[in-house]
Amino acid sequence: MDTLAAAAQALPAPGDAYRPGFVDPTAYARAGADGHSTLELAVRGAHCAGCLRKIESGLAKLPGVTQARLNLTTKKLTVSWTTGLQSPAGIARALHDLGFHSVPYDAGAEADHQRASERFLLRCLAVAGAASMNVMLFSISLWSGGDEMGAGTRGLLTWLSALIALPAIAFAGRPFFRSAWRALRVRQVNMDVPISLAVGLAVALSLFEALGGGGDTYFEAAIMLVFLLLIGRYLDLRLRGQARSAARRLAALQVAVASRIDEAGVIVAVPVREIAPGDRVLVGLGEQVPVNGVIEDGLSTLDVSLITGETAPVESGPGAAVYSGTVNLSRAIVVRATAARGDSLLAEITRLVEAGEQARSRYVKLADRAAALYVPLVHSLSAATFVGWLVFSNAGLHGALVHAIAVLIITCPCALGLAVPAVQVVATGRLFERGVLVKTGDALERLAEIDVVVFDKTGTLTAPDSLTLERGEYTPADLQCAAMVARASRHPLARALAAAAGPGPAAADVHEVPGYGVEASVDGARVRLGAPAWCGAPEGGVGATAQLWLAVAERPPVRFSFTDQVRPDARETVAALARQGLEIMLLSGDRPACVEAVAREVAISNWAAGLTPADKNARLIALRDQGRRVLMVGDGLNDAPALAAAHVSIAPANAIDASQAASDLVLQGASLAPIVETLEVARIAKRRALENLGFSAFYNACAIPLAVVGIVTPLIAAVAMSASSLIVTLNALRLASRKPGP
Amino acid sequence: MDILLLLVPAALLLVVLALGAFFWAVRSGQYDDLEGAAARALFDEDQPEDETRSR
């Protein structure tokens, strides 16, 4: 018994299971030839000069550490130490003690690629900027003082412009030329095709004029266009990189616990990273398979959509290979690990982030479709302008070509293409910073439309780690028996019961009925643990506390009562949402007495109790049929169908994996307050996206006729086109007002 | 206008110098963290660097 008690001491408190811990970064450290080792860590929660100083000076004090440097923009910390004097785990622990969570940074491809592209664009930008200013110097002299100059001076200035502009365009235009070439090679067009064509035509025409010894040249328009476009490209790349690294950080911090079965058959909750190949792991209903492995026992249905994209669940039995990230949908299974967590984690994160990025929003799809139609339109319009001017006026070849170039430049659909993605990148980036993981591309658009918010009770409005088992009339044997069943479930009450009983074996042949309870066999007898009515207890239960009932064969059912507390900010969050004119509802599977108590505490007047998962789902569908747009906030297995049926859904960090998989947004941390900010960001983002779409449509409607009738020169076209793209990007950036985090 | 023969090469030389300096700055990572450097300037140097290293 002593060893059991000691093991219970060593176990994390129930709440720790939900709190992101620190990940052992040993595998990510690199030992250099000069006797120094280097480790790169992504740090969460560092926002200001104070944090920077705390981290850098705190780590520099550690023995052996030679350098600690935090990049505040990317939140990346680089630590070097004399090999042997310090360990990577020691550094991560010290950082943890300073109050900052950290995860190893994938020092490989992703980060380096981002940095390399940023530097490449920055160099192009610098060359284009310097060149365009110098070319402009000569062009302005030519425009203003052309009459006073001799032909020789004019020629000199023209050729100097060419001398600067040609190599600069060849160097700085590469991002556009390469992209256009890639598209053309697969017989497609993108926005870079008209840009490259316009720049190429302007340069060719100018060279022809310069060789002919006179006439107007457009070197300044070509290089200026490249420069202004590069500004937008650079901003876009930087924002995307920041949003992506924030998403990776969040995804990596979703460190879960796994139930390891030791040799004696005792279930021990351990951090997933401690699972080694060969370990046996119990994967309960609704849980995610923590590491790659092989099913040893049990027959279940698995959701592999995150791994293969296959949406239909797959039946798997003993001997089948399973991959981390797979969600177990029907029965508890035992998996023997074949790989360590570290090997599968990064791949899993990458999949998660990519899945989110690929799910594109409706507005982006709309803008993409418009842009795809628009590019051929631009080419035909510009060709028509050329032919029109050539045939119906005396402008000649030169004049017709200049007008055609102006049309090509001014109609580049850059603003249209940037209008929505820019807003989305800024909005999701801001939410990532606040600990909200946006899983689908159109989640924010749908969130902006909601008018009803539906909350679940247990684990959502109430704090999952505040549940404690009360003393009652149960015997220790009852508790041990109930715990064997409870260990196979992820329900908050079952977890609290299992935690109270300490580590031990799990029951066999477990079957969980969402909304009712768990059924299993213990010592040959059928045992049920769950809702009162399901276990043969008096309907409605006893008192206003959360409770589980244990029914063993024909014996009268035994009651386990739990005290719980609502989350500290639940009432405030509900009030803030109600102030925005949203209707708030509480739908729970729990007994009326309990639900009423919580509803009163958080001031929700519209509540319903005793609902089965099917009832919840039916209520949401009924609301949808009335034309209401519902935001569902829930965490449990019984919420998963409702989360999927809602217009948009949010799962808190403690939610079961199946619910996180079904929801559009996942909150990190123990607070509900981010819901209010997320909603606010979603609404502003929608407004900005519509403003941007409207503006770019307006710009094109005004600019195209002007260019076609020949009022606009290529230079003015370049400035107008770039200005429209910049306005769209800057409008999106207004969303990013970053308040320092707590 | 003969002065142009002096001024234009001088201007071009300055541009090349400025670009060279900028390329060097990008390569040595000066643009990788635009926020940290601003914050770091506020620190007091209350521990001489040698002392931290030897500890």
C-alpha cells in the first residue's frame, strides 16, 4: 500500500494533466566541434523587455552557459553552453522555473527556409529601392530640364538610367519572374505573369527608344513597380512567417498525458513524451493515439482524417498499425508503442498547422476565383487597348504600346488577391499570440455571424481541475472497483474519481456510452459507472452536486459525489457575450438540480438539463433550422456531435481529443475570456475583409477606364497599383494592435 | 554639364557603398529581430560579462 501511496504522490495533480508541461529538448541539442552545444527553443509568454532580460540573465547565470539570446520577434531563444557542463533538460527546466514554457524549435528546414526567403526579399527590396531612387533622379532631370539639355547629355542620362535599371530589375525582379515562369511551365497564369510581362515590355520598349536615340523611356516605371510590389511581398511573407511559427508553438504546447500500463497491469498517467517504444498504452474512447504503434488488444473504429485525409472512420483490430494523431472513436484499445513521441510529434504538428492553412475561407475562394478570371481578362484588355490605339488613332506603335503597358500594370489584381488573406493572416496571428488556435480557415468568418452561444457545463463552464471527490457512503472496495472502470474514460468526473483512487489497473472489455457512462467487466461481473438513471439509481439523483453512480451486478447502486467550481471568469465571459446582444444557452447532460445551480452562478437564464448527446445535437439542428447561427462551446465526448453540428465551435484546452478535432478553434490555458476577444477579432476581421474587397473593386473600376483611354502613364500606373496593394495590407494590419499579454 | 561626369559616378559609388553596407547588415542577422534590440538597449549592464561567464 505504501508504494501505491508513494506512486500517488508522484502522480501529477489532476490539473497538471491539462497544463502544458515542459518538453524534454535533449534530442534537439546540437554539439559543435568547438566544445560548445547549442539549443534552440521556442518560448511562449515573452512579450516585453522585462521578459527578455529575465530570460537572458536568468539563463546566463546557469553553470556552463556561455550565451543566451532571445529573438523577441520570432520568440526564439538560442542557448549555447560548454558541452558537458549543462544539459538541455536543465535549461528547459530553468526556463520553466522562470515562468516561461518552451518547446524545442525544429532547427531544420522550416525556420531556415523562412529566414532565407525573408533575406532574399530584403536584398531584392534594397536593390530595387536604391536603383529606383537613382533612376528617378535622372528621369526627373530629363522631364524638367529636357529642353535646356543637349542631345548628348540627354543620351548620357538615358543610358545611365538603363545601366542602373537593367541589372537592378534582373536582380530584384526574380521573385516575380520565377513565380510567373513556374506558373507558365504548367500552362497556368498567376498574378506574376502580367507583372512580369509589363516590366518586360516596358524595359524592351525603353531600350528600343534609347537605341533609336530619343523618345520617352520607362526605366523608372519598371523599377519603381518592382520596388513597390516587393514592399507588399515582404510584409506578407513576414506576417505569414510570424503566424505560422506562433501556430507551431501553440500546437507543440498541446502536450498531453497518456495512460501507460506497467508490467503489473497498473495504469499510470505519464506525460506522452515519456512513452518509449515497447510500452503498452491504453487509449480510451475519444482519446488520441499518443505515439505510433500497433494495436495489441481491442477492436475499435478510428478516425484517421488528420493522417490520411480519409474522412470515413476505419475499423481496426489487433495487429493493425496506428499513428499518432488518430482519434479512437468506439472502444478502449491497448496499443504497443513502436516509436517515441519525439519522432512523431513534429510530423503531427506540421500536419495540424497545414490542415488549418489549407482549409481556405469562402472569401479567399471568391477572391481566388475572381483573380483567376481576371488575369486572362487583363491580358485581353491590354491587347485590345494596343490594337485600338494602333488602328483608331495616330499614336503609332510607341504610343499604343505605352497605353497597353499602363493597362497591364494598373490592372494587376494584387489588391484583390491580398484583400482577404492579409486580413486573415493578421487576425489568426493575433489570436495565436493570445493562445487561441484557429484550426480552420473560415472559422473566423463563421464566428462573426453568430447570434446564439451554447455552453456545455462540466469541464467548460466549470473548472476541470476543481472537481474533488467528496467523502460518502462508499467503501474503499467500491472506490477501487469504480476507479478500474473510470481509468478507461476521459470524462472529467471519471478522471477526478481515478485521481482520488490513485494508480491501479483498468477494467477489461470497456464500453463507453457518451452521455450515460462506462460499462465494463470487473472480476467477471458487469459494472456500470455513470448517470443515475442508467445505473438504476433514483431518477434525478440526490442533492445538487455532480455525481457518478456505480452499479455492480444486482447490488444497490453506490453514489460518488463531487464538488466543483465554475471557472473564475465564466460569469464575466457570459455577461460580456450577453452585452453584445447574443443569446446565451446552457445545455447539459447533467441533472437539473446541478445545472440550475451553475446556471444561476454564471447568470444564464436559458438552460436545459438531462440531455443525451442526441438531444443536444437535435437542439442545435432545431436552432439552425430557425435560421440561428450557433457558437457551441464544449469539451466532452457527448459534445462532439454538437460541436460538429454547430455553425462554429470552440473547445477549451482540457477538451477530449475527439472534441478538439471536431471544433474550429481550441483555447489554450484555463480561461474562457479569450472567447470574447476572439469574437471581437472575428467581427473586425470580417469588416476589414469586406472593406478591402470593396476598395479593390472600386480601385479597378476607376483605374481601368482611365488607363484604357490613355490618361495614365506607366509610372503613374505603377504607383497607383502598388498604392492599392499597400492600402489593403495596411488596412489589414490595423487589426494587429498587440496588447502585451498577461 | 561637365560636372555631371564627376557627380554621377560619385552618386553611383555612394549607392554601391550603401547597398554593400545593407547587404552586410542583412547577412549578419541585423534584421532578424527588430524588437529585441530595442528592448535590450534598456538593460543596465549590472553584471560584467566576464563575471557571468566564469560562474
